[in-house]
Amino acid sequence: MAIAKGASAQSTMSRVSKPHVVVIGGGAGGATAARYIARDGNGQVDVTLVDANKTYQPCFFSNHYLAGDRDFASLDHSYTTLEREFGIQVVQDTATGIDRDAQKINLQKGILRYDILVLAPGIDFVEGSVNGWSLADQNQMPHAYKGGEQVRRLKSQIEAIPKGGIFAIVAPPGFYRCPPGPYERVCVVANMFKAINPTAKIIIADPKPVFSKMGLFREAWKKYYKGMIDMNSDVDMNTFSVDPQAMTISVDGETIKVDACNIIPAQKAGQIAHTAGIVEDGWAPVRAQDMRSRLDENIYVLGDAAAQGDMPKSAFSANSQAKVCANAILHRLTGAALGPSEFQNTCWSLLAENDSVKIGATYKATSEKIARVDGFVSRRRESAELRKNTYEESLDWYSSITADMFGP
Ligand SMILES: Cc1cc2nc3c(=O)[nH]c(=O)nc-3n(C[C@H](O)[C@H](O)[C@H](O)COP(=O)(O)OP(=O)(O)OC[C@H]3O[C@@H](n4cnc5c(N)ncnc54)[C@H](O)[C@@H]3O)c2cc1C
């Protein structure tokens, strides 16, 4: 039962006998889970959704904002429909601790009790993964990898680059949110430069030797942005460093003055998953059939924070996992029929105006992990018409998936 400070006595009394599911994190995974549990629970389950922010500003499609394709306000999603139409209690607060034995959550402004806890806190950054940079430097060198104001800041810094100036982007290693995201960002920045600053250059420092949709991105860089991009792959991050005050990067012993710099650090599960003690090797291991934590049977973990197997860390994946998880929770709490543990994902990337590519797959649960079944990826040298269709498909996807998460 929810006992948040400030919750009305009436709402407390009317909810007293029902199982209580608390969802921490109102993003792609958490909002979907809250909505489907409340909607399909037919009033048999109380659902509380906790998010640190009043509205949700996604990372997905933030590159379309950088590209000038959409305005900032269009990336703002409210929880009002979840509250009014689905009866979800939305609490704007930050979870600071979880007492797993007592099934209690400490918020900054109160305490919540849960029967089932769904954690969907997204990512946090690994401090020290880029020499010379820490979160305290995010205003000088933004990450812009959690949506919101950081993205707006990055855009204004890029727009302010002087004629012939340099933009640097540091890509992350290992498992991270949206594998093609940094390279799509390179495309949209290069495209912006072509229009307003054609002699400006982009330096990429990437600790990886290969990356998602590499052939497609390289083809686009050659076709649209020839001579603008200096790609440094397989960079040794032990010797790489940045200086946010001096606005320099040092790669392979050479120090370069830059005009704007996007640092995308190494990543780990959102901090609250670590605080809860359900993380191993940076991410929260879950059972593939229902996203239940392998370390606590009353906690489920969704989206980027989960170590689930083959699915990339994407909004589409989080949304797909949330539906399987919601169904499993309702089966457990109310005896609802159990559906199949099948998942899907597609990630679109914008290369230039009306030119998008995609990669996607279907997945199923095995005893070991969420395993890839089959997939597809756009091909090189596709027709302009096909690429335009793919771009339009991506716009439709954004509208439909955000409606699936936040209503109506
Ligand atoms: C540039 C870029 C482009 C992308 N493009 C795509 C794309 O085209 N397609 C796609 O599918 N994905 C894309 N993604 C990835 C996508 O944004 C993430 O994978 C997705 O948002 C993950 O969902 P999530 O629910 O795990 O986390 P999030 O959506 O980040 O939600 C986490 C929520 O938890 C809240 N939270 C965290 N900790 C606490 C706490 N302690 N207390 C209260 N609230 C808390 C946060 O405020 C946040 O609202 C992109 C990402 C980036 C960076």
C-alpha cells in the first residue's frame, strides 16, 4: 500500500486491500509498465509511478531535435493521462534507497511500501571513464545522453561554433544506451554544419574498433559529409583525456583545441538499482521470461538498467520488455492469463534529410537470456524512395510508441 507523505487519506483508504505495484522511473520502460499494469489490472492492483521529473523528456528522437527536425516542446511528455485515465498515482520524487526486507522505498519526501517493485531508472555514467571529465563538467562538455536540458545545451554550443571550428564527440565503450546514437549524432551535426558552417570539422574518439550500422554510417559520411569527419577508432582510453576548462582533447599524444565537445561516458544501470543491491557487473541481471530480478523475487527491472541478453538498450526494447513484465506481474497478482515472452526492437537512424536506415530483430525468452530469433538491417545503396519511407516510418514509430507509453 502506498503511504507517500502528502497522499490523501481518502486515496489511502480506498486502496487498502489491493496489491501495490510501485514503478520507479517514468521513462520508456516504467511508463509502459505502469500503464499496462493499471489498464489490464482492471482495478485489482494499485499502481504508483515515481519519477524525479514532472514530465519526461526522452533521449530517443533528441537527435531529431539537434537536426532541427522537431522543436524541444514536442519532446516533452506529461504523466497526466496515466494519472487521469488509468488511475495511476504519479509521485514526483527521487527514490534514494530501497529496504528490500521491509519492501519499503525511501523517497526524498517520504516513504512508499510495495508488494512488487518495478525498477526502470535508465542509465547512469561510470565516473572516471573519460580522463579529465566528471559530471561536474557537464555544462562545459555535455553528455546529452539523458535527454532534457543537456540536449538543448549541446545544440546551442554546436550552433555557436565559429566558422571552420571543431566539434569533438567521445563515444562510449561496452554496453550503452542506443548503440547507433553517437553516430547518428555525428550525421545530424555534420548536416547542420553543411548548412551553416561548411568548413567546420568533426573529430570522433571511439574506444571501439567497430560500431552499430558501421557500414551504413560510413557510406553516409562519404556520400554527404566527405572531408568533414575525422574518425579515430579503437582509441586507448588510458591515454586519451580531455580538459573541459581549456576545451582541449588529447588523443594519441596530440592535444587539439575544440569549440564544442560531446562526452558520452561509459554507462551502468541507474544508481537506484545499485543502491538496491541488485546489480552485478554494472547492470541488473533479470530472468528473460518476465524481467524479474535474479537477486530479488519481488523486484523486476526493465529497459536500459537490465542485463537481459541480446536486446540493445533502446526505448523500443524497454517498451517491449515492459509489456511482457506487466503481464507476468498481473499473472502473479491476479491470476490473469500469461502471454508469450516474446520481444521486438527496431532502431532507426537519421543520416541526412529524408534518409533514414534501420536495424531490428525479434527475440524470445530462454532459460539463460532474451535471445535473438531473427533480424534485419537496411542495406547500403538503397534507393532514395526507400530511405524516405524508412524516415517516415520512424516518425510514425515515435508518435505511436509515445502514445503507447503515456497515453491516450
Ligand atoms: C541520442 C539518443 C538517441 C536515441 N534514439 C533512440 C531511438 O531512435 N529508438 C529507441 O528505441 N531508443 C533510442 N534511444 C535509447 C532510449 O532513449 C533509451 O534506451 C530508453 O529511454 C531507455 O528507457 P528506460 O525506461 O530504461 O530509461 P529512461 O527512458 O531513461 O527512463 C528512466 C527514468 O527514470 C527516472 N529515474 C531514474 N532514477 C530515478 C530515481 N532514483 N527516482 C525517480 N526517478 C528516477 C528518470 O528521471 C527517467 O525519467 C536513444 C538514446 C539516445 C541517447
